[in-house]
Amino acid sequence: MEATGNFVVESPDVVYGPDTIEAQYEYRTACVSREGSVLKVYPTSTRFTFRTARQVPRLGVMLVGWGGNNGSTLTAAVLANRLRLSWPTRTGRKEANYYGSPTQGGGGSP
């Protein structure tokens, strides 16, 4: 099956507006209570409305465990490379790179 960019949900619970798509959803579950020696089950439901913007925002990615030492180090490295950060050291100016070690100023080797 070939992927397509457009699709429409045909449902009485979905409404398409100019800026948003709204969907109604009914979550059904049960509550249990004890009355003496008898357990009674009561069906319950909660109605939710989900609203989705039709304009697709920039994609964001959330990774589990990203807040640890390795995740924060990787994030700092990506930002340093994106911003082309550099800093002075005793041996000369260093620039961020994706190789895991700073380079000499002017794009030299590590």
C-alpha cells in the first residue's frame, strides 16, 4: 500500500474545521465497590474531546532516558556543533565537531 499525505475519517464523532480537527471519544470502564459481602460493579464512562491543529508543527522527538549524563552530553554536542561554538585553550582555539574531540582553529585535525 502506498503512503498518502491526505486522509479523511468518516465518523459522526469527528468534525473537520478550517484550523482544527475535533474528535469525540468515550472512555468506558467500571467501578467496583463492596457493600457488605457483595461486590458491585458499576459501568462508568467519560467523554473526551481531542482537538488537533491542521497545520503541522515542527517535529519534536522525545527519547526516554535522555535526561541522564549521556543524553545531556549528546544534546550539548549537537547544540555546540549547530552553533559552531569555539573556545580558547592554552594550545590554541578549539572548535566543536561531531568526532568527539575539539579541532584546531581553521578546521585542522584533532
